[in-house]
Amino acid sequence: MSDINAFYKALHQVGILNSGSMEQTGEKYFLERYLPIRKSPIVFDVGACTGSYSSTVRAISPSARLFAFEPHPASFERLRANLAGTGATLVRTALGDENGTTRFYDYADQDGTSHATLYKDIIDQIHKGTSKAIDVPIRRLDDLLPELGVEHIDFLKIDTEGHELSVLRGAAKAIADGRIDAIQFEFNETHVISRTFFKDFWDFLPDYRFMRLLPNNVIGILNYDPNFCEIFAFQNIVCVRKDVYARHFRQ
């Protein structure tokens, strides 16, 4: 085996570059173990795109109260069609640490892709495409929660192509008040463009237990180590409040 192949094999074994289906990423594995222990869980799918993640949540936990957020008009229409009749609350907005309007970028020759982002260089540099921009609304989650009539979130999933930390900053009060039990976010090469380190998440969520997902397991991250954490390649991180983890996950 070549050195490069051995390197990538080692990354797969620690939950990095396991992209593809929700079985391959480990997202389904975690949801199947977390959602059933919550009674009628409130789940926020931020960056819902066309709704595949939301549909999996609904299949695993039919009693879940699901809120799906997607700012791209074309993706939102497909999301609406795919979740029709499910009772999900759909909100056509981006989330971040401000309220107002922001620029949103996608490929110039496509409309409503999973790479759509608030960062132009993610399209132009990371994905080697040509970008186009549209204006979309953006809201702080702390300000939006009262409008939605939501006090407590059981599970907050964020897939916003490099903007995940800004979404969390817009929910700083809810997090500080202990009203978000578990958070999942992607950490990957898009964070090079948004200039976000893993340590930024670590420092922002001191009351949470960090785990990296494997297809059929998790790896606990007990201490911040830049050699293990600052790897800008596809990975899914789950953070569970330490008190929630102690009640439901501690062996």
C-alpha cells in the first residue's frame, strides 16, 4: 500500500472523509440512537437543502417536531415538495449571527445545489466553479425561536458550507441557557475559506461533549489536540451537553 493510500485509510478510520449516504457518514447511526430516547424531540435542520436529512429524521422519529431552514429559493421549493404532508415547519432563511439580507452563492450554471454557500470562494476556489449570487434573508436563531414558539431544541443539525460557527453565535443565548441539548455540524475544507478552526467550536461550546461520527460508532474527543482536530476534510461532529450525555450515553 502506498503512503498516500495508507494516509487516507487512516483518516477513514477516525471518521474523516466518510462522505456519501447517511449510513456512510454515521449520521443515521447517531440519529437511530439519540432520537428514540427523546420524547417528541424538536429537531432543527439548518441548511436543509432538498430535505433528505429531514426525511431520515421523520422516518426514525415520526413524533419529532421538525423545523427545516433553507435560504435558496429553488432548493426551498424542492424541500417544500419533498416534505409535503409531514407537518414539518419550513422556513426560507439562512441562519447566522445577524438579521437582515446577505449574499448567497451557487454555481452560475446550476440552481439550488448542496454546495450553495455564503462564501463566494467556496464555489470559485474549493469547487473550481463559476459562482453567481442572489440575495437571501438571514436571521439569528435567538431572535427566531420566540417567533417559532420554540423554547428548547433537542437536536440542532447545521450544514451551512462553512458558516456553522456563525449559526451557533446567533444562538449564543439559547446555548448559554442550556436550551439546545445536542448539535451536529460538518467540519471540512469550507472552513479554510470562512477562517474557522475546530478550536473555535471547542471554545464556543465548553459545556458540550464532542464526538466524531463513524459509520457505526463514534469517537469521543476528550481533549482538544490540533493534530487530531484541525483536519480540514469532510467529517461530522456531534456535541452533546455534558449533563445530557451523562444521563443518556455514559456507559
